[in-house]
Amino acid sequence: MRVPTKRLNKSPWKERVNFLSEDSTVTIIEHIDYLATMDDAQTEWQNGYIVIQNGVIQAVGTGTPDVGTATATRISGRGCIATPGLINTHHHLFQKVTRVLVAAQNVRLIEWKRANFHYWSFIDEEAVYVTALVALSELALSGCSLSSDLLYVFPVDVNGTVRFMQSAVAAAHDVGMRFQPTRGGVDFSLDTGGAPPDRMMESTDDVLLGMERAIQQFHDPSPGSMCRVGIAPNSLTMCTPRLWMESRDLAKKYGVTRHTHVAEFVEELEYFQETMGMRLIARLAELGWIESDVWLAHVVHASSAEIDLLAANGTGVSHCPSSNMRLGSGIAPVRDMLDRGVCVGIGVDGSASNDGGNLLGEARLAMLLSRVSRRDRLTTAREVLRMATVGGAQILGRTMRC
Ligand SMILES: [Zn+2]
């Protein structure tokens, strides 16, 4: 399969928005058995309706909507529950290339990296396109309408970033999914084991240049944008202090969001405590990365003081229960985060550590896993549905933040 390059020179979504603005018809989904809006008042209706015009939901309610003289296309919602689209806040779409890799089935994170890195270092733009197409289709089938992505493997040539990002953006366009890709980066590796091969390492300058090109080429900040780009140094063990600080400046310059992994496995925490006398989230705060435009994947190992720090600064968390269980990383303190005011979303994480990408299933797992760790205070289905919708929107900067 070849990557369709003809429409990749600019964000393809701008064409779609223009097309929709000329469409004056109204679509009504009516007689929905149960409609859960996930608004602040937790409004829910039986016999609900949704009115859509120009690709935007204009009204929701119960009974029969008044659409005046507009021409309406009516769709029956009988037998259905309607919720906002689910939002996936952490993924590595390219990892579909090593889904269910035999050598990575029964090992923890460091050995898992060793098993996967070799294959990832050889991916090309066709692999990026095909894996994104499969991964986003799988998400769409489980109710997802917006996905983030953290792509951190790039060829070491000056146009590599644009080619790889083009491939992922094209796949999102072809699936029809709102997309929030982040340009990752690996410019360093601490000797904690599981170091990436040289082919995956970039210079700090190249990562920063790649991030800026990705923003300039694909970021669309308009309301309802189908493609917003962020930046994402991979983790504290794989990035230099200079990359953290200069990529922060870059994000501020363009007004884009920031994403990374932190506190995923206990060895990472122990290493920083032994060598620097610091906890991981304190180190990120020192680098200017505990702020309201940042969301963090995992946060499995966090103290009460660190959870309060995240809440106070409006820093979001992407909870990835399947991946955390699959790699034996631990149980993230999601109940405590919610109770202390941290904004939490749900992420399926890459298929190399999930073996799937079912977002509704991931939300259910989040509810069950939270109940394992906090039997005194059971997380409810509505709470995890809120995390998988409004929570995700908030940490991706799509609505007012927590
Ligand atoms: Zn990840």
C-alpha cells in the first residue's frame, strides 16, 4: 500500500470545514432511548434528541426539537444510548507494527523496550500511515471521536518529521477522526537499561527543529479544529534538560499543548531518587513542565503531595490501565487524583503494551482497577465515562480546564 501523498501538503481538514459551512441542512437524531450529555449538571434524558447543523451539535434535549423551516434528515435513535464521543488521551499509533510481539509478552517495561526498539527503529512513512489507519479505525469502532498520538521515531533527515507526521495526519483524515498528534523526541538515554538503538536517537537541535516544523505544517488552532499539534519529549530518562526547557519555550511561542510520560515504572522513580535526590514530578516541575498546558501519561507512582501539585497547577493525567497492568507497572492512584481535583482522561496507550485499542473497554477497566485499589470508595461508571469524555477534552485543551 502506498501512502496517499496528493493531499498531504496542508492540513486536509481545512477543506472539510469549508465544505460543511456550505451545507444548510439539519440532521436530527431523535427518539434516543437514553441521552447522557456529560455536562456539569450531569443532565441525562430519556427519549432524547440531537440536532446537528454544519457538522456541529446545535441542540440536545428530550421530546421533539423545533428546527423551524429547516430541511431535516431524521435518524432514529431507538434502542440506543448516546454520549459525547470518547477521547483517547495517550497512544503510539506506530506501535501497531509490534502488536502481540511474542518476545514482549511476559516482561516488564525495560525488557519490553529492548524487545520492541529494534523493530521500531526501521519503521517508514508507509508503516506510520498503515498503523495509524488501523489503530484509529479500531478506536472509532469503540466510540472514540478524538485521539491524541505520541510519535517519537523519526528518520534523521531534515524532511523526516514532515513525511512521518503527514502520514499520521492523512490516516486520521481518511478515518474521519479528530486528531491531536504530538511530535515526540529522544535525544538522550540514561543507563537504566532498555536504551534505544542509535538509529532512534536524534540530536537536540533536530528534535526541536522537527517539533517546530510539525507545528508550522499541521497545527490548526481554530475552534473545533480537526488537527491540533503538540510537542512531547519522551520521558525524563530519554531527554536532556535542554530539550525539556527549549521545547517548553517552543510550545509557549506557538500556543500548543505539551505531553510526556512520567512515573510509569518504579525503577525510574528509584533511579532519580538515588542519583538526584528528587522525585520525578518534582523534577518535571523544576524543568517547567508541571503547568496547565501539560498532560502526563501514566503517573502510576505519585505521592499525595505530588497529586496536590498536579491539581494546583491544572496539569492533566492520562490513565492507561491496560498498559499498566500488562507491564506490571502498578495501579495509578486515580481515585485520589479525582478526589483532590486532578483532571484525568483515559488512554489506551500503544498496541505494543495493550495488544488492542478499545477505548470503551479501557474506560470499564479503569473503573474496575480503581475499585481494586480503593474498595472503600468505589469509582462509578458515570465517573469513568466523564473521564473518557469531558476529562479527555479538558486535558487536551479542548474545553475549559479543570
Ligand atoms: Zn506511552
